[in-house]
Amino acid sequence: MRFVRSVLLLVGTTLGAGIFALPYFFAQSGWLPSLLGIILLTSLTVAINIYYAQVVLATSDGHQLGYYAQKYLGNKARLLALLALGGTLSGAILIYTILGGSFLTIIFPSLSPFMGRLLFLTLALFAFQGHLRRLSIIEAILTAFLIILALSFPILGFRHFQPKNLSLLGSHPLAFYGPLLFALSGLTIIPEMKEILQSRQQILIKAITSGTIIVALINLIFSFSVWALVKPTNDILIALQATFPTLGILAAIMGVLSCFTSFLGLSEVLNSIFQEIGLSLNQAHALNILIPLAGLFLPLAFLGDILDFSGALGLGIINILVILIYWRLKKGRLSFWLLLTLLFFILGLAEPFRHLF
């Protein structure tokens, strides 16, 4: 039971707004680069998560990346880690608030966009007041339902598929990189998984591998199914609902669940980060309320760009730090594969700026 809860915690935290941006970016890249990309990035994400898990298991007095960065790389690395983590998670929570409200307005058309966001935020903040154990139970139930919805989506829409939508190569073959990296990353929840599994290394590694692969498969199946139904746009659910109203409602329900579970998991992590930089528990809770409150007033625009920068830059920096921390932990030379992975993410930092070249 603990194993299942930890896997569902990783899946529930990871699946979020990213899954709804992927059809658009996959269409820009083409199905062949996207398919190869999801295989490669899933493999690298599993490797990074396992590196981080080994650091977490070996350092019993720490809890989040900022602490590990300071312990193994120094104060500057800690500052960089906190900035990258705080910025990425704050942006993600803003996105979940905005999109969660938008999905509620599709399910309940009488709601205004503002009221939809306010309702989503009220429910999410109320649930967040629970302890980790209760949060993991809530997320396990919601995530199980989310997986069922995601996998039933292609079955319900199969007879409407238009294979001609699935272009082999798109105009921007690497467009998927940042959003897909964002959609696959669940690294920050690993310390909580360690607590649930009581620091059992082999079970933790199996849970991480299983959870990451499940997330990748759900992203692949859902994104390619939507792409086969409609020509993806930045606002994919509007396009989907206009053509297939029932599937649009189903996707909106799935969207609310994915944003809700991700909001809960990431708020828990962000709360820990705020306390790590010296804020009191009350101050951390206040910031955790103020950040998503800003989402009530921000327009739903440039979602793809936000995901692109958050994934390629924010998570790219985080992954680079994890590799360097793991290398220092092992007190050895950079192996060929470790060095190759490091170079991959360093080069990936430039991807969001591709339109400048």
C-alpha cells in the first residue's frame, strides 16, 4: 500500500498543466521528434530522479534541493537552487490556478473566469491545510481517477481520429523540449516519497521508475489522442470542446484533477523551501496563499512560453545541480554517461531562445 501511495503521489504531483500544452508543441515538432523526445527525456528524467533519490537517502539531515546544494556544492549553489526551485514552482502554481479556474468554467459555464479561479483556489488551499499523510491519501484517490480518465480518452475518441493531423515533421523539431521536461519532472516530491516508504532504497527507486514511466505514457497517450482529434492550438480545450463537446467536458474534468493534485504536492514543497530560506511557518503559509492569489488577475496567455522557460531553464538548472551534487556525493570522476547527461541539460538551456537564432 505504501508503494502504491508513493507512486500515485509522484504521478499526481507531476501530472498537471503541462499535459494540456503538449499536443500543441508535439504538433510543432512532428510526431517522430516528439516520440523520440519522450523516450529520451523519460529515460533522462528517471536517471535524474534516481540520482536525487540517492542523495536524499544518503543525507538524512536534509529535506530539499537547496540544503543538498549547500552541503555538497556551497552557498552559491544553494542560492541558485532556491531561485530555480522557487521560481519554477511559483510559476507552476500560478499556471495551475489559472488553468484550474478555466477548466471549471468549461464544466460550469455559468461561472465567470474570475469566479472559476477563485473556486479552484479556495478548494485547493482548504485541502492544503492537511498533513502530508492526508495529502497523499487525497492525491492517491484523485490521481487514480485521473489515470482512468486519461486512458479512457483515446477509447472514447478513437472513431473520430484523423491520422492526417499527425504530421511526421513539424516546423520546429525541438519545440517539445521545455514543455515535455516540465510535464515529466516530479523530482521535488521525492523527499516526501522517501518518508512514505521509510527510506527503503530499492522500493523508492522502483516507485520513482514506475511513477515516471506512468506519467510519460499518460502524456503520450493523451497528447497524441488529442492531436489526432483536432489541430492543436494554445487553448486546446476550447478547440476540443467546439468539435467534441462531451470529450471537451471530460478533458476539463481531467484538467481540474491534474491541476488540483499538482497544486497540493507543489505547495507542500514550496512551503518547505520558504522555511529553508529562514521564513517562519506562518510567513511560509502566507506566501503560499499570496502567490496563487496573483493568478486570479493574470490573463491566460503565453502558457506555452511559460512552460518552455520553466522546463528548459528552471528544470534544466535543477537537473544540472542534481548531477553535480550526485557526483560530489560519490566522490568520483564524472562517468561518460553522467558527463553526457550534464552536457545535454547545459545545451538544453539555450532551447527557449531558439527563435532568436
